[in-house]
Amino acid sequence: MRDPYAHVLSETGQSAWQLAVIQLSSWTTVPIIATSILILQKNSFLGAVLTIVVGNALLWFIRLAIVAMGADGRKSTLDIARDYMGQVGGYFIAGLLLISTLAWFIVQTNAAGGALTQLVSLGYNPEIDRFTQMSVFLGIVSTFLCMEGVVLLRRLSVVAFPLLLVCFFAIVFTLPNRSVGQSGMPLSLTGLSLVLATNLGITADLPTFFRHSESWSTSVKALTVIQLVNIGVGICSLYFGSIVTQNFGIETEAVLSTGSEVLRTSLVLFVFFSVICTNVANVYSASVGWEMVAPQALVGRKEYLILGLGLTTIFILVSDVFSPELLLHIADYSLVNLCLVLILGFLMRKSMRSAPGKFEQWCYFSAWLTATATNALQFLGVLTDTIDPLSVGMSIILGISGFSFAIRRMLQEG
């Protein structure tokens, strides 16, 4: 069996700017926009600003710890998961990365295809399914751009991020309604858990990308840039309520009713480049899982082509008959819980000054699996959802991991 650690990185000298724009172009921007709108519904404007700032500050520390876990040895997320959850846990996480990529590919391509179909002016023909054509086009473009792995992802992000930034501010200045409302609500941190829940899943995947960093100091600079930009994007996004839905969609009727070509064109470019960058980053993230479960003959440059074409084909086959909502939520819960397990394991490892043994690995794996299963049952309505899934998952992981820590202490003292 091939050792999943035995990979050769294509490049290990990415600058802070290159590391940052890969994340900003593909992972963080769209969730930040939608999250900001949701926070404002429960908070005053100043309270929402405070929540965004505090949330991103907390994320900076959490992400710093996650990236530090992979810095020694340039390990991917999957490598770190195997360190803390063992070989069996590693296979589960490999499957999770592949399933998560499938779910997000379907959801994001659906959302982008629907928005672009409405926003792009083309001749109408009732015999042509424009939505399917647009979605397949996005999938094919994503496939061609993912064939060189992180090398082409870096080049794509360096070009796309400035364009996304220009489009973002063009949208801000041409919004049909800049009212933020909620002026009578008290200043609070309501929505902080939403910021963490939305971003912890993304955080778990950072080592896969940051293993290409030039140095540790470069990674710290990149993380700082990411969080500062996210704060700015998050605050500006508080004004986006008139054109963005809670489900990450675009209110195309509100956009078209303004008659602003600048707004429409900016949204078209923003949605197009965002979904392409996200799909390419998703494929690269999933590739580490593919490398663990696929035969050696299907690993290398061809793996990106296989994943890209495979995801596009699956999208064509299931987009009309399969709702990925359950799959997407379970994948998100799984990634958030993975992040919590890795952070807790990292802290315990520092405290014990030793790598986790077989017993600890099984405890961490059990904590992750139990928390994820419980969250899934909450989503299905089998268990009560009066307590938010993040708190439930954190409680389970703390309980099981704390038990393993106590047993390890007793064995050492005995």
C-alpha cells in the first residue's frame, strides 16, 4: 500500500501574497458576504461590525494553530488527521474531502449557473436548457484550470483576485439599496458562533494549501492579510442584503430592475471568477484524499483531470434528481468537528509533550465521529436542535478528548 505521506510537492516557495489570494479568491469571500447579512439580521450595525472584527481575530489564532500543525514536514490536512486520528481515521477524512468537494461543486455550480443564466443576456430559445449549458460550461472551465494542480491555481488566483476586488467595490457603489436597518438593536456579539461555524470548516483545510509556503513567517503574514481583508469585506457586505439571499444566491430580479449595467456586469464577473476559483481549489483539496485511496497509476497530473471531469459528469447526472443539502450539511459538520479535534489534539500534544499514541488516536477519531453523527441527527430532526450544532460538537469532543487526557495522565503518574 502506498504511503500517503510519500507525496512530492510541486512548489514550496509561495509568497504571502500568493498564499493569501488563493484563499481570498476561492474560499473565504462568498461565505463572509452571506454570513455578514445573517449577522445583521440579529444585531445592530455597530454590533455586526464588532462581531465581524472579533470573529476574525479569533479565527486568526485558530488558523495560526492549524497551519502550525502542518508547518513541520509540510503536511496536508489529511497528513495531520492521520497523525491525530490514526490510519482508519485518515481513510474517513480522505472520503470526507472527496464527498465535501462533490457537495460543494454541485451546490456552487447550481447557484452560479442559475445566477449567470438570469444575468447574462442571450437570445432565448425554449428548446435549449440554458441553465444546464451554463453549469456544464462552468464545470468544463474548472476542469481545464485544475489540471496543473496548485501551480495553475496560484496563477489563476493572482489574476482573479484583483478582478474580484474591483468587481466587489463596483457592486458596493452601485447597490440598489444601502439601508442596513436594525438601528434600535443593542450592541452585542450576537452572531459570533455563526462566524466560527461558517469558517471553521474552511480552516481545517488550510494546511493543504499552506504547505507550499516559503517559510513559517510567510504563512503568518498570509494569514494576517486574509483576516484583515475578510474584516473589510465582511463590513462592506453588511450593505448587500438587497441583492444576496441567505442561501448564498443572487436576487437577480432586484439587480435587473435597477437597469445598471455596471452592477450587472460586475456581478457576472464576480460570480464567474468566484465559482471557477472555488471549484479549482476544491479539486486540489480533494486531491490529497484521492491520493490516499486511488491506485498509483491514477495519481499525478491525471488525478486533477479525473476529479474535474468526474465532478462535472456527476453534476450533469444528478443535479436535477438529487438534492445535496443533507450531504453538504454533514460534510460541513464533519469539517468543523475535524478542526475542533485537531486544535484540541494539538493543545494536548503540547501539554503532554509527546505525540498521540494509539489510544489517543482512537479517542480523537471517536470524538470526531460521534460529534458528526450527532450533528447529522440534529439536522434530520431526530435529535433536538435547540442547542446549536457547533456547541454540541464542541461539547462531545471536549468530553471524549478530556477523558483520553485524564487516562493518559493517570497512566503516566502510575
